[in-house]
Amino acid sequence: MLGPAIIVIVLVIVIPVAVCVSGAAVAWIFGWSLRDDADRRNEGTEYVELGK
């Protein structure tokens, strides 16, 4: 009886939380890398100042 309860807890709580956290981490990495790329491409222009 304990086995199915553990499986249900993992499926309902652990997996969705892990997906949300990993999705947030991927979004942070993409945002950081794209902003860094944009800052390097527009260095010396007014766009860098507008983005801050």
C-alpha cells in the first residue's frame, strides 16, 4: 500500500515541480545569453543605454 502512494506523490508533486524549475532555469540561461549577445552587438550605440 505504501508503494502506490509514493508513486502518486512523485507523479503529482515531484515531477511537475521539477519541470517548472528546470523550465525556469532554461529560460534564465536563454535570457542571459541573448541579452549578453545583444549588448555585445550594440556596443557603442544608444540601444545599450536604453536597455538598462
